Amino acid sequence: MKLLLRILPLACSAAAAASCGGGVERTPLVVEVGSAAAPREGAPAAPDAPGAAAPRDETPGDHRFCGWLHEFLGDPASTELGYDTFAARAEAFDAVHPKWWRVASPTTFENHPRGRSAPFAGFHDRRVLDRTTPGGGRTRLVPLVAAVDRPDVVAVHAMIHDPALRAQHVAGLVALAVENGYDGLDIDYEHLASVLGPGETVEAERSAFSAFIDELSRALHAAGKALSLAVPAVASATGVFDYEALSASADHVHVMSYDYHFGGGAHAGPVAPLGWVERTVAYIGGLGVDPRARREKFILGLPNYGLLGPEAPEGGGAVVGCEPLGKCLELAGDGYDTSTDHMRRCPEDGAARFAAGRAPNQVLASGERLFFEDLASLEEKVAAARRGGLGGVTYWSIGGEPGGAAFFSMIERHFPR
């Protein structure tokens, strides 16, 4: 098997450039508010009267296990593995979130990467459509709409501060969900603090983003659609993402509890140290001023990838990703270490000194160190989510899971249907 080593952007922001087969629609599409496109061939049927649909009645336990699908950059085989794995295991998932859309401007959305005309590999793939609610399956289809690259993030920043643009953006998202017969949308708008201009504040960005999510939630619910979010792991309300406000509006909040160390960073280390994950879980447990902000709405995100690079900042070389974990395990071989003292000396850690927990790692012949997850280290984090009263777990991304069938059995033990 060819080993995949690639740079991973922050959080779950992997963009794609390759294409694959498997029944993928190839026609690029731009959706602009005010000129709604007709549903594509192969898309699930839309309801006859979306405006008359009753709001969804979601219960916290109906989203206990979900996952993302995406196109692997330059690696069609791994993209196919993800879609094939979902097809084989669809009944295990309560919802699936394929990355099929991205923000192209404050009022438009595209089904293809910036700079490429072909759609995301896997867009409206029959392996998903036939095994989710549009095809009669139990798994809900809630595609991801992303804004992770700077031009797209700048567009979101402009939109949330302009009431007219915000209203058009919300209308466009509702149209995406209704016209394609999706069960809802999963919103992944990242890095908003990185695009603030002179005189702009994180506090104003937080307020504007929360107001946007509340407006979007009301509009989607009125159309009978669900809203979930992907947000970074935090332990306070000082950043852009206000857990309490967001969870009061959205049906579910996927907490991306990974990328503590990340591709392109100064050095390699554990992707999701257990102590850091537990701190976020504890913070969620302390929410609840707003009775709608229940901890059961929060879904803990797990990493199905690892990192390879110099362990010390002065070591030189690039930190790159190894995705999915099946490839990391092959690269590590037998006899890898399961503990590390890295977090006791990590310059990123400051004074926090988070416990690493089980931290599989291996020094390779190149002298670089590979940090990754195995089934047992992922189970530590799943158990933390269960103890903390969270509603379930998700992961980036489906395919190549450590342990194969044992991974799905482990999830079922901690979060049974």
C-alpha cells in the first residue's frame, strides 16, 4: 500500500484537488441567492411544499455517532475508501456529513474547490444518497458547507456583519437543503479571528457569528431542516465561538477536538492530548445558563489521522499529515510506543501541561517522529465524552479506521443506539 503523507490544514479544513469515480456527478455548480438552481440529476427529491414543513423535533440521543466524508488531496484511493466504508457501515451512523459545498462569496456557494471546475469527488455519490434518508435509510444526510480557506473566510466575515448579506446567505443555505432534499446542513466556518481588520474585535465577531447562527437555525427549522456546526475545541467564551449561544440555536455542535499539533506547525506532537480534550469536555459540562444549551447537543470530534515531523521546533523539516490512521499504523509498524513526555515540555502548552494520555508514536528511520491514534487511544477520548454527558462522537474522516470493525464496536459500547 502506498503511504500517504500530506500537509493537513488547521482543524478539519482539508480541501481537495483530485477526482474519483463511483457515480460522482461531474457538472460544476454555483448557487447564487435569487437565482436558485434546479435540483441536480441524482439529487434526493425535495419536499413538495418546503415552506409548510414542520420544525424538526430532534432529541439529543439521535446524533450519537456521525462522521465526515471528504475528497483526499491527490489520493483518489483514500477518497474511495471513505465512501466504500460508509456504504458498508451506513447503518452504524446516525448522520453523515460529506463535504460537498463551500462558501464562494457572501451570497454564493459552490460544489467544487476554488480554482477547479470539477465537483468535489464524491459529490452526490450514490453510495451516500442510496443509504441515507433520501434513499430510505435510517442515516440522516447533513452535508458540510465549509469556509476554511482565506477567501471564503473573508466572505463569511463580511456576510455576518451585514444584515442584508446575512439574510441572502441564510436564504441560500435553506435553498441548498430544501432543493436537494437534505435533512439539514453542517456549517464549518473557521478562522474568523484571523481576518479581522483594524478596529475590529473578537467580541464583535463572536456576537455577529452567534446572531447569524441563530438566524440560520430559525430559517432551517422553519423548513423542517436540522442545523449542526463544526467548532474548534475551547475552554472559555473569549474566542469567536460562543458554545452557549451556538448550542442554544443549533441542533448539534461538533467539537473538533484535534489539531492541538497540526500539519504545517512548528513541530510534531500529539494531535489530541487527553488532558486537553477532557478540559473542553469539562467546560461544556459547566454550560447551561440558557436551558437550550444542553451538553447532550455537543458531539466530540475524533482524529482519524496522525502527524509526522520533527518533535522539537529547532529540529527543522516540515510537519505533515498521515491520513487515515490505517496508513499511520502501517508506517509505524509493530512495537510502537504508547506514551510520551512531549506534553511536559511542549512549548505550545504554556503552563497548562496537559496530560498526553495514551499517545502512540514511533521514531522512523528518517529521525522524524510519527504521532497518531490507535483504537485504545481513541477509546480514551470516547470514554471522556461519555463520562462528560456529551451526546456522542464524530470523526474526521470516515475510512481507514484503526481496528476496522472493532472501531465501530467500540463506539457502540460507549454510545449504544
